[in-house]
Amino acid sequence: QVQLVESGGGLVQPGGSLRLSCVLSGSIFGINAMGWYRQTPGKERELVATISGAGRANYADSVKGRFIISRDNAKNTVYLQMNSLEPKDTAVYYCNIETIIRSYWGQGTQVTVSS
């Protein structure tokens, strides 16, 4: 059974940093991109960053220069290093894996940026 397990969320002050991790357990065939999305109450889920199998990263304009996505294919893990966090970054962050057949989602991890 495929499962994505996220960790690393929490409460941080503005200007602080957090590192999110997402570990894939189980076997998936044909993984393409891995990524992170986020969602706040009443809003649609939005893309934060994705990374291809070749390591090409894509970022939302709102996080460029502050967030860094990376992946460790040997560990089936994708990371999101979040720096210079702002209150507007507060959201539930979801891990995503795209394959040639379907998408997989994690359960989400809360990130709260507040003083």
C-alpha cells in the first residue's frame, strides 16, 4: 500500500525556517514529479514547488528565493526547505507525487508563521 508521510511542520516566528520532509512508503511505478502544495481555509490548494526526476525545480512566484525543494530518489523522499517565512505562508502543506497513472497525496502538515 502506498503512503506519503509528511513531517516537519509546526509553529515558527516570522523570518524563521522550517524543513518539511515527505517519505514515500510502498512501491510506485513511473514516478515523474514530486512536489509540495498548500491550502488555507476557504481557498483552493495551490502549488508551492515541484521537482522533476532530473532535478529541475519549479516554484510559485510567492516563494521564489525563499524556499528550496529537493529530492532523494534513493530514500524516496522529497524535502522543502522554507526560509524567511512570513505569516502569509501559514497553511497546511501537502506532499504530492505524480506518476504516469495517477497522483498521490500526503495527509498534510500544518505550518503556522506567527509571533
